[in-house]
Amino acid sequence: MDVEALVSLVLTVLIPLYVTSFLLYAVRVVKGPTIPDRVLAIDSLGYDLAAFMVVLSILVRSPLMVVSGLTLALWIYALDIYIAKYLEAREMGG
Amino acid sequence: MNAREVAIATSITLMIVLLAYVIEAGGLGPIAPEKLRELAASYIISTYNPWNITHSAQSLEAVTAIVWDYRGLDTFFETSVLFISIVGVALLFRGYREKTGVGGRGLSEIVKTSTKILAPLILIAGISIAIHGHLTPGGGFQGGSFIAVLLVLLSVVFSLDFVVERGLSTSRLLTLRSIGLMGVFATSIALLLVGLVTGVSAYVFQNMVREGAPVSMPPWFLDRPTGGTLLFFNVFEALAVATGLSLAFIVLSLRREEVEEALERGEWYE
Amino acid sequence: MLASGLLPLLLMGSAFALPGLSLLIKNQKFYRVYALAVSVVGLAMASAIFLETLERRVTTYWFGGFRPPLGIVYTVDLLGAVLGLLSMFILVLSVAYSGWLIRSRSEYLYYTFMLSLGAGSVGCLYTGDIFNFFVMLEVLSLSAYVLVSFYRDNPKSIEASIRYALVGMVATSLYLLAAFIIYGSYGTLNMADVALKSRNPGAVTAYSGGVFGDITFSSAIAIALSVWTFTFKAAVFPNHFWLPDANPEAPTPVSALFVAVIDLVGAYGVARFLYTIFGSGSVVDALRRDVLLVLHVLGALSAVVGALLLLIQVDIKKFIAYSTISHMGLAFMALTVGTEGGLAAAVVQLISNSLSEALLFYTAGVAIVAAGRSIEYVGVLRRRRLESVAFLIGILNLFGIIPPLLGFWSKVFMFTAFLEAGYLASAVVLVVSTGISGIGYVKLINNLFREAPRTREDSRLEKTLVAKLVIATATTALLVLGASVIAFPRFMLIISEVGRGVADYLTYVRTVLGA
Amino acid sequence: MELVPVAIAALSALLSVVATYLAVRSRDMLSAAVFSAAQSTAYALIYYVLMAPDIVLVYVPVSVGILPAVTVLLIKKTERYER
Amino acid sequence: MSDPVSLLLTVLVLSLVTNIGISLYGVFTRPSLVKKFISLTIFSDTLNSFAIALGFRRVARGYPSIAVIPSIPEDVSELRAAAGTAVDPLPQALVLTAIVIGLAVYMFLAGLIVMYYRHYGTTHVRPAEGGSIG
Amino acid sequence: MGRLLSYLAVFLMTYSFYVVFSGATSLFTLVLGSVGSLVVAVLVKNLLVSRKLKISDIRRLAYLVLYYAYYMTVAEVRAHVDIAKIVLSRKMKISPAIVKVPYYVETSYGMTLIAGSITNTPGTVVVQVDTNRKHFYVHWLTARVFEPARAREEISAVFENYSQKIFG
Amino acid sequence: MIDLVLVVAGLVLIVIGVFYDFIGAIGLLRLPNFYTRLHAATAGAIGGAVVPMIGAALVALGAEYLGPPRFFLAGAAFTSSILLMILAQAGSHALARAAYISGEAQREPILYDALREEGGG
């Protein structure tokens, strides 16, 4: 079994599992009784999507696409910070 | 739900049903065709093509090549739209004065330190994305927005005062932004000026050698192609976008009293 | 031709420099002179483009040296050249007038937007690319939103700007959707390329190939979406609401630009889309006729509604805004008749309307400074001979029953165009709306000869040389154009040539694609 | 092979409909902003699967990085709940 | 329509169209300006996604690749091979432009909303005087 | 000298990140990247470095690598197995509590390293930090002890050892 | 040979990542309140994102069929994983602190609250 087939097989099998967990996260986004809950769920969703994007770029053989994952992770963090700042001080930028 | 809402909902529904019908009934052909549109194929074949340089941008990345070379005019004016909006925000809050020492606590020490460590990494990642815009996905705007969000993040995590004290006052941001914009403008007409001086014909936004216009930007830097103007465009655009967006954000987040005293009551008349 | 390529870039580039310059030069007088100089250069370039176009019918400029479907190309035909010249002329007048009117600590910001508005309008008129049109439309609109909110201490102007921006954003987004749909089905964004393929779906052009899918459907939806946007920009009946909202709250020179430039772009878009790109003989010809009819009816409605609402206005700027709506409705009626005579009449109507509404705004601006915004206050102009004469000429031109004025000719041309096409009801609407709005105009003239109830002191009133110059120039232009209809046969030739050129897609396509 | 990524795109489009609906309906502006961020994330995944990394790179900073900041700023400066 | 990929793409496009409807409803009927602002961002994002979906394609074997030539080509045939699998780059470039333009308008709109609140003390639109929408 | 060294340290950190990030070894990347890193170093040096650096500080870097290896292989694995057991068990035996954990490192970097390590191991999250009295308030999913000293033994003692060596 | 080892090691890490993704998602759903869910989210972020990123970097180093850009993938994935280590903890902490200070999320069930006894810290 060559490397290419192995990688493709394993990753193809994994993707439905990824999607299932995304759906579970999404349930928490919709349900989450409070704002921090929702942000937390989006947070985890974003981090896992970042990892998923990296994995997907191997599967579809476009290695150059990988930067997107980093981007998503970074700005999901930024979202955390904005909401945290609002909740904490009810003010932004000062 | 009053009558107006019903009317609006009905017309919107009508519109989207029509739209869906057009798409689904084959108005645009199959949604994902097997055959690439001819124009797209032309772009991909000519984006890096040393064998037919008169139609080429000498950039490995087709999207950046289209954005800054084939359709450079669009992007130039896109940058100007951003410029207009940012100056427009400055106009709305004109006459403000930045005050330092008002306070503002910022987030906890842990977040502050983490963001501090992140700062150079995000900065360099943004720069990397900007200068590799013609080789890998990315470009000036992408890199610039990376840096801009970093500055926004800093002003949120620490405080506005902190950012201003470290030298990013709005007037300095404005200067940097003007440098970036003038750089974009200069790059767009650089070869035209060269052509005027040397007496050969040249185009606005010209990059490589074109039909009847034999001037060209340097196609290579060391061992990689530069895409001619693309590298310069990307760098200047990154500078302009990063400073411009953070400028707009800082102006937007000014405290009420800072703007209040600048209001010029009676400037308008009935 | 290089000038057409450089003009918007020049305007925009000089706008770029202004905020940077503000850190060096604090004296606001500098910016007045700077903006005026730039716009005068722009006017000169626009005239050069006009002369060149007159000779060659259609001129093109390839940006970056790429052949048309590959890169963006500026394609100027006579319609674009004439309207471009007109809008640059109004821009020069407005910038000069602002030098007299606007007193602010941050004038450089104001002139930045004036220049970018000019860049947006000429870009819209000259471009030969469907997506580039969107970008320029956005430059134009955003400058307009900003300028409406220039008096930010006035709550009403902020509110007007918000309303205008929200709906304007939706409108331009719909145009964007139309552009995407056109790309999806035609595989190209070049106007000439689309024009060719819409007539001849089997055509295959270099670099862009053939069409995709069923182009009749997609063209129909693209026409519907884009025409909706254009009626918004041109303030035609169901989408007219923003103009009387936004116009009074903007600074007066900007109001002049609104009626003279933004409405112009809307009308231009309709002419370009329904005559050149999807003109007669195209796959959507049947639908096009329906759309033209609908637009005709809308134009008639807005002519009448504008004229009726004009009667009840007490605010001079709102008065002029509704008068614009009425006259734009007439222009749309002429535009959608479908004949060359109708197009020519529409062009004359646009020119006459733009010039005289701008003239009215300039003179009304003096009255507003001297007394206030009510229409009763125009009486203060009585003591100012030049202004009152100019005001009178402007109103009579709009009224359009005094022969040597351009407004009269435009109504005559429209009337004959309607009759030639057999649109009897439209001719009646023309007469009726003239009659209704005439009542309002007579009321205004009556006010002009009465003593104003109040006056104000303002330092600007002592030095009105610049304003006088501007008003005199606009009046002269109006009179000269009106006179040249009889005096110079060549003038009429050009006008009818403009009408013919819009529908003449073959020359357009040949010049652009070079086949 | 191409089925799996396209299915993901379709799924995230469906999720984005839910997020959009909630963003438009909710009375609390802050949670509307959070839902709009969720919708942006779903769109980013769509762009990614449809092979547009450039768009992801520009969309995510704009739509997850800057617009929520602006929205939260707006909410902070104005009011949080809709009537 | 028969094969699953087309079906899925249809689902995608139809959901996008639904989003257009929902967000437009939000823009026109919600009273709060901030809500209008959020709806407007969703609206124009959706239009952009629509364009990206327009630029997608299918290939005979495997998955399409991004519109980047991975390494400096040796001869023309490599370019043709790239054109055989790459997605359409033009909609991406257009969308890039459109996103930035949208961002510009939102920035300014945000400034306007702040000013509106300072003047009126609320972000809810006042009932229109002339019966206008928006 | 010390100042130059600080610049150099920031430059090296940025540049190495850049080289790994862009994953390319072409001269184009390396040359332009060095220019970019230089700019970044000049910009953020004041933000990042507060004390004078010495050559001998390289030793600390070795500890950092060692710590990273330990952390990823031992601490994380243990915590992850625990949380997996809890989440997947039918009855979820949790005993959540917020406990006070003192720390003794001086610098904010050291403090952040400890706090980050605590938060990054599932089961413990730093909720609040009191930099004056040097306490973390840690939310502990399976709290066994509540006294500060013993909680420190359980939660952060190992991290603090390394942190002491890395940042002082 | 070394390629195969790298690839297999990387794939194992990715599988672990998917597992922890699952744990995180289920934990987020099952755990009773915001503070307890934070722990599940951490598992999702570290086990579910950092680990598979390292795994993907290893796979990319080993998978020669991806061509020269695979080094780009490996480098970017590795740096992303390091950044994620910093981001995840700072984000969780910021959210937790904000939720505690604002009282937005409910604290129960909780056995002992040192922070409240100290008066908010």
C-alpha cells in the first residue's frame, strides 16, 4: 500500500467524524443559554475547523491552502477577546 | 406583523424564488461545470507565462495577478473606497483630541502577556503573507488586515492609551497611510512615467512588456519571480490597509467626551 | 486614449494626497485652490476626450496593456463623453462655489470627497467593464453618503445619510449580483463582449469563448436587478425617496452635484444596459421592450408625482429636489421611448436639467446664507441683480416654455419623440406635468419679487465674487447651449449623433474587440 | 472523492441559514453579533471547500476579526437590546 | 440533478438564496440600526458566496485545485495541465474587491450609527416622515 | 550591548518563526524575510523585552524546549485521558470548585507560562489572577483538595519548577 | 522508510485529534454549566486541534506526492499549532474571567468558591 492511498483512505474515513463533532458544537452554539456559552462553542468550533482545514488541504492535495487554518484560529481568538472585554468592562478600546 | 412587513416579506420571497428558479432552471448552466470558462483558462495559462510575456503578469498566483494586474484598476479604486470610508469616519469625528491618562484597565495580565508574545508573530505572519502574495495565497490586503486586526487587538487587550503612548497616534497612522496610498498610486503610473521620460509608449498599470510598450518592471528578485508591480503593490497595500483600518477603529472607539468638545455647533445652517 | 485612462486616476490620486498634505499645510485656502486646480485640469481632460470622441466616435484605453476581455478597458462613446464633460463642468462649478460657501476647520476633508465623487462619476461614465462600473458606482455612492453627513452636528443630516447609505448599499449589492450573473452566463465582464454575445449567442471571442447556460433567463434577471439599481440612483418614482431626504441636508454645492451627477449616472446606466449591451436584436429583446415600457410608466409617474409634491414644499432645497425628480422622470420617459430621437431628447433634457438645477442650487445657496431655507426667503435675491436674473433664467428653463432656452428645446424634442413613437399619452403627461410644476415655479417667481420676511448677517455675503462668477458661468452655459440649438446646426448634429451612437452597438463592439 | 468536501460545504450552508435566522431574530444585539460570527465561520468553511483560500484569508479577518469588533463597539456605545 | 454532487451543490446554492431572503428581511423590517447593520453584512457576504459557488468546477478525476501554479513551470504543457484542474480565479478576485468595498461601507455606517445615537439617544429608526422605506 | 542583544533576540525569534512559517528556503524568502523581521524587531522590542538580556540566557531556551516536550507528552496526556473518562462515563463524576493556588515566580512571562499550562490542561482553568498577592483562582473540574498549598502541589508545582528555570 | 514512519505517526496523531474533537463536542453538550464546559473546550482545542496540526505537519513531511509545497504545509501547520497553544489558553481564560466578573453564566454546581470568599479578587 503506497503512502498516497493510505493517507487518502484514513483521512476520508475521518472526515464524517469531524463533521459529526462540528454538528454537536453547532448544537451548543444554537442552544447555549448564555453568551459565554455560545462564544465558547464557536471558539472550539473555530479551532477544530482550523485543524480540519489543515487536514483537508492534505486530502485535496492543495498544500498551499493551509494558511487559512491559522487565520481562522487567530481571529476566533480575537472574537473571544472582544466579547470578553465587553462583558468585563462594558467598554471597548478604552 | 403589520401590512408593511407583509409586503416586504412577499416581495423578498418573490425575488428569491425567481432567483432560485433562474439558477436551478439552468440560467447559468450547471452550477459546477466540468469545463472551465474560457476567460478563466486564459488567466491561468497566462498568469505565469515566460513564453508569451505580453499577456502575462509573471505571478504564480492567478488571483493576485488578476487583482493587481489584469484588473488593477478595480483594486486601485477599491483601495480608494476604503480610503474614502476611513477619511469619512475621520470627518464624522473631526476635531477630536486624543487624551491619554484617562485610564482603562484592559484585560487580565495573562491575556496581556499572551498578546504581547503573539504580536511579533502575527506581524511577521502578515508581512510574510503580503510579500508572498504572488507566490502563495494571500496578498497585500490579506497581510494588511492581519496587521490591522493585531493593532485592534492590542487596543482592546491593553487600552487605547497604551497604543497611543507607544507611538501609534492617529496623525502618525495617517502619515503612514498616506505613504502607502501614494506608493500604490506611484506604482500604478511608474512605468507610464518611465515611458514618458524615455520616449517610448507605455500604459497605466503596466507591469511587463506589452504590445508596443517595451518597458518592464523587474521580473525576478534573486531566485523567485516578483510579479513586477505586484510585489510593490502588495507591500504598499499592506501598509495602507493596516494603518487605515486601525485608524478607523481607533477613531470609532474614541470616548464620547473626546469628541464632544470638538463639536462645532452652528457650523451648519437651516 | 490616454486622457480617459488618466482622468479618474488623477482625481483620485490628488484626493489621496489631501489628508497627508493636511499635516504639512494648515491654511485651508490652499485646499480650495488645490481642488479647483485639479478639477479644472479634469475639465480640460474631459474636453479633450470629448473632442477626440467626436472625431472617432468610440475611443478605448487598455489598462495595463491587456486586450479587452482580459483586462479592464475604458470605452468612451459620445454619450459617455458628453455626460462626462457635463459632470466635470458641474464639478468645477461646485468646487469653486464651495470655496465661497464652506467654512470649516477641516475643509481639506470636504474637498477629498468632492474629488473622489468626481472620480467616481467619470469612472462610471467612461468604463467599458461591468464590474468596474460597480466599483466606480461604489466610489460615487460612498462619497455621496459622506458628503450628506458633512454637517454632522445636524441630526437630520446624519439620519438622512443613514437612510441613504442603508438602501444604497442594498441597491449597489443588487447590481453586484447582476454583474456576477452576467459573468456566470456570458463568461466575460467586458461590455462590448457581452453586447456581441447577447445578439449572437453563438459568437466565440478570443480569450473569453462562448456563453454558458440559458442566457435569456440570466440576462433577464440581470437586467431586472441592474435596472432597479439605476432607478434608485436616478431617483425615479418608487425609489425616489432618498433624494428629497438627503439633498436638503447636504451642503448646497453637493446638492447641485447630486442632481447633476448621480442622477446622470443612473440614466446613463439605463441607456448603456438597455440600448448598448442588451439592445434591440439581443436575446432578451421582447423582455427589454417590457422593461422599457415599465420604466416609461415609472418615469411618467415620477414626472407627475414629483410635480405634485413640488407644489407643497416650503423648503427651497426640497423644492428643487422634487423638481429634479419630475424632470428625471421626463428624461426617463424620453430615454425609454426606444427611438434615436427619444435618446437625443433625453440627452438634451439631462443637460438642461443638470445645468439649471445646479444653477438654482447655487443661487438658492446665496439666499439660504442671506436668510434661510424657506422658499419665501428667495426674496432676498431681489437686491442682487445677477443672482436674481440667474435664478429667473434657471426657473424659466425648468419651466420650459420660453423658446430660446434649452429647457424649451428639450421639451419640444421630447414631445416630437413621443408623437413619432406614437406615445400619445406620454405627450399628454409631459404637458400635464409641465403645467403642474409650472404652478410651483410661478409661485417661486412670485416670491422672488416680494420682500423677504427676514434677513441674516453673514460675513460671506460681503465677498460674493466667487459665487457670482460661478452663477454667471452656469447661466452663460445655459444660454449659449440654448442659443446654439438654433445658431449652430452642428450642435444638433452632435446631439442626434449621441442618440444614434448609444444604439449603435456594432461600432462599439468593433472598436473594443478590434474585429 | 469530491463528494465529501462538497457535502461539507452544503452542510455548512444549511448551518449558516440557521445562524442567519437566529442573528436576524434575536433581540439581544450581542448574541446577534455572535451568531453573525458563527455564520461567518460557516461561510469561511464554504469558501475553503470551494477552493478559494484567498477569500478565506481576506474574509476571516474582515468578518470575524474586524466586523464583530465594530459591532461590539457599536453595542457598547449605544444600546444592547432591541425593542 | 441525478448525481449526488449536483444535488449537494443545489442545496448549497438554495441555502444561500434563503440567506439572501432572511437577511434582506432583516435589513428592511428590524427597527434597530445595529440589527440592520448586521443583516446587511450577512446579505453582502451571501452574494459573495454565491459568486464563489459560481466559480467552482468539477474535474474528471479527483478534486479541483486552487488557482495557483504550485511551482515555476518548465514548459507550456504544465500551464495547460493547471488550467485543467484549477477553479475559476476571476470570481475570487471580484469577491475580494467586493468584500473590501463592503467593509469600507460598514466602517462608515458604524460611524454614522454612533453619531445617530449621540443625537437621538436611540438606535431605533424613527418612523419615516415621507413614508419611505429603510 | 545589552540593548543590541534584546533586538537580536526579538529578531531571531521572529525570523525563525518566519522561516518555519513560510517553509521555503529560497533566497527571495530569506532576504525579504530578514528585512521584515528587522522592521518587526524594531517595532516590538520595547513591547516585548523589559530587562537586559545576557548571552547565558540561551540556557533558558533549552529548558523551554525540554519543558515543551515534557508538557506535551506527560502532563497533557494524563489530563486528556482523565477528561475523556469523565465525559464518556455515564454518570460524569465531577466536583467543580474554584480553588486558590499561590505562585512564586517574579516575571509576568513566568506567571503567564504557569497560567497557560494550567489552562491548557483540561480539567483546570485559571479564572482570575491576583498579581499583587500572587494567587491564581483556578476552576478545577475534579477538585480533591481546597487548601491553597495542597492544591498547588496537585495543579501547578511541576509547571512552576520549569517556569522558574526558564523565566526566573 | 522514514517517510512511512512519519506518515503513520502523523496519521495516528490525527486520529487522536478526531477522538478528542469528539470528546470536546460531547463534553460541551453534556456538562452542566459554562465553567465545566470550559474544560471540555480545552480538550477540544489542545487534543482536537494542536495535536492533529502536528500530525498533519508530520504527514506532509512524509507525503512526497504533494510536491515541493508540502514543506510550506508542514511549516505553517507546525507554527499554527504553536500559536494555537498560546491562543487557546488566553481565550479560555479571558472568557472565564469575563463570565465570572459579569455574572453572565451561572456558577452552580460548584462545591467551593475561593474567589467569592475573597470578594471578587
